[in-house]
Amino acid sequence: MAQCNGCLKDNTTGFCSSCETLLFNRSKVRPQLNFNWEDISKRIDSQPMGFSISGVQRKGFIGKPRGVEFVPKMTVDEKSQYIIKPMLSRFNLPDQSPANEHATMQMAKQLFNIRIAECAFMTFANGTPAYITKRFDYDVSGKKLNQEDFASVLQAAHKYTSKTYQDVGEWLSPLNRVDFLRILIFNFLIGNGDVHLKNISLLETADRDMMLSPSYDLMNTKIHLTDNLLALNLFKEFEQTRLPLGEKYRYSCHDFIEFGTRLKIREPIITKTIDSFDKKESQVLAMVDKSFLSEEAKELYKKNVAENYNLYRQTKRVIT
């Protein structure tokens, strides 16, 4: 069964009309690009070492002039309306990273009402997979909006530091704190161990306020490498730096209840948020099945989600 390359709508070849409007301003776009990754970046001599997925993810910039197919750009400028990522250059199942990120982003948006950078799954001219995301740091007139990640906001020397998600949450406007709680629960459940400080940003609004930006770089990192359950600790006082890789930050729903309480989110809202995730495991698994992932990657993704949901449901408690 064919799915939309944007929203995964059934019985759709290429992009549905809604995604053509949302992603491409009503233009007809083929899901196969007419260029290859090498046309964007001919200089990839080495990759940073370490366990971070984002540390080895290559990114390029592409534009779409009116009435013209996508074209590669060599630099970031106002005409680079989209970011493109090829498959990973290493790790397990590297060719599955574009479909992984695309499916995960669509889950966040469609199942949990998390604002995302709009995205699509495509292929290069040679058939290799690509992930496309529409930039959100320009307004409709083409003016660059101010964006600042939390490595900068919290003046952290590195994206992985002793800073915690509690530090981020306390800095956020009360209007954004529920959104942030949902983002963290989602990343925990789907297995994203790479939500570091550079992957959480503030974005300038039309009123010149700095609010939580749409989410980006969401994926199940466990498909590709042995990774922690989250990139940082929830709480300031429990930085578990001595635990082995894969054992850090093993939370259950009562930890997220405590996290919401510390951010002064009202109890009924916390309870509603916790329960909304608890009830949607089957929908997450169903979206994995309809994604562009390979059968092997789908099984790994679903196994990881089931394990994380089991952790989430342990020792559930009521706020007192």
C-alpha cells in the first residue's frame, strides 16, 4: 500500500494535496530528487567521533524556486528553504535513518500534537534515501527569525553537560512548559537519546517574544547504536554520570509527574498528559508499520518502544 511521502496517508503515491500545500506552497513535487548528495557536498572527508547521532549526521541546504524542482545550495542563505539529510555514514542500519526521522517526526505531530519542523521522506536521483525538512527560521516575507539553542541560552560549554532538562524547563515561559513535558515524554518513549541542548531551541515570534521552537532531529537512536534513554537528566540533583551506557536516565511516568510538578504545571494537566501517552502505544506501533522503514528496522523500533513503555508504566503514582 502506497503512503504519502509527507504525512503517510494511505493510498497515496508521492505527496497528498495537503502536504503539497504545507510543504511546497501547493507545488507538485516528485518524491525523487534530480540530484545526488554529492552534488550538495563533495567534501566529507571525516566524521566527528562519539556516540551522538547528530554528531555524524550530514546536512545540506536546498532551495525550490517557484515552478522549479528542488536545487542544491552550497551555503545557508535566505533561498535555502529546506534542509536535507542523507543516510548516516556509519552505525547500524545507516540507510534507515531518513525513514526513521521522518516516521518519528510524524508521530510527534499526528499522535501527540507536538509542533515540528515540517518534513518529508524522499530519495536522491540514485535511489538512496533522503530526509527533507522545511526551515522554520524565516517568516513568510523571507526575514530571518532569531533562533537560539539552549547550549547558548544556558551558557553551557558543551551540548552534553551537567545542565539538565529541569534547567531548561525552569527557563521556559509557563506557556511552553506543558509542551516541553510532552516533548520529553515522547522522546523517552520512542527511544531518542540525542535530545541534547543544541536540539532544543527558542524561536522569535511575530511579537518578538522568544518561545519554544518547533521540534526537530527527532528519531529512534536505538535503531542505530547503543544509547542512553535520554541525553540529559530530568533533575538537577541526580546527575547519574557513573551509570553505564544504556542504563542512564531510566525513568517511569512518576518521574515525569515529578518533573511537571517542579515546573509548576497544574496537577490535572500533568495527569492528562501522562495518560494521553499511556493510551497511544498501539497507535505508535501502527505508524511504525506504515512508515518507509525496512521490516528489520520496524521490528527494532517497535521492540524498543514496547520496552520503553514498560519502563514508563512502572510504579505509577498519584500526585499528593
